[in-house]
Amino acid sequence: MVDREDVLRAAARVLAERGLDAARLRDVARAAGVSIGALQHHFDTRDELFREAFEWSIEQLIARWRASAADEPDPWHRFELLVQALTGDPELERRCATWTEFCASAARHPGLRDGVRSVHEEWLALLTGIVEDGVAQGYFVPVLPVDTVIASVAALVDGCDMAVAAGGGMTPQRYADLLLGTARALFGVRTR
């Protein structure tokens, strides 16, 4: 019996390693330990398999982000927990490579754009909630308009993801330090 989640996980790894345009069903079948026929039984086309693998990867990521700090009332600590979940991902390199690949592929394949957009919107919603709570509780005094602060932090995450994916020496600790230091300054975190 083919475990759908195992196949989607394998397809996400193949995407990170080979890129969307070069990834083949044969690669996924080998990585998942199943036959090509078994893949075709569950997915009508190669594009469907890779689109679902990306969506599965997105759902896993967003669930992990949401769960990381769901019950934390302190906005700055909630952000720290979110950063820890983001940079402490045991599959950080694969996640960054998959995200970077899908962003690039979405430029060539319009069918992927909704998935990329949904991840971006979820990330912005998490950041917005944290910043708005921090401002409302008097913990944050942003140095720029809130939407600019949020867009700046989101752009930093994308840049760090690209550096990790490219093997540019961006370590998880450096990623976390950059994100926390920049956000502390932009959010205008008050010492308590």
C-alpha cells in the first residue's frame, strides 16, 4: 500500500533537489520506494503530484508556524517562538530550497501562484497579529508604519530563505539572529 504522505514528502525532497522543471516521476518513485505505476494510480499527472507535494509542504509549514506560539500571550516571546520554529526546522535546507524553487516556478507556471500567495499571506497574518498585539499592549512602538515593518520582516525571511537554499553560509543561528535583531529594532520593542 502506498502511503500518500510518504509520496508527497518524497516529491517535496525531489523538488528541492532537482527543481520543478527537472523533477521526474521516476525520481519520486525511487525516493518513496514505490513504482511509477503506484504514483500514477494516485496522481493523474506529474504536475498534479508536484502541485500537491507543494501544497502538502505548505500545510505542514503553516501548521508548524501556528502551533509554535499559539498560546503565548507575550507578543515578543510569540515572535521568538515563531522564529525558533522557522529557523530550527530540522529540514530547513529542504524547506528553503522548496520555497525558493516554487517561488521561481510560479513565475513560469501560473497554476502555482495561488499556493505561493497563500503561504505569503499566512506569514503576513501571523506577523500582523504579533505586531498589532504588541502595539495594543504597549510592548511595541514601531519605528515605521506597521505595514512597512511587516513587509520588511517578510522580505528578510525571503532573503534568508534564498541564502540557505543557495548554500550561501546562512546558518540557522545567523538566520535567527538577523531576524530577531531586525524585528526588535523595527517593532520598537520596549524593555520590560
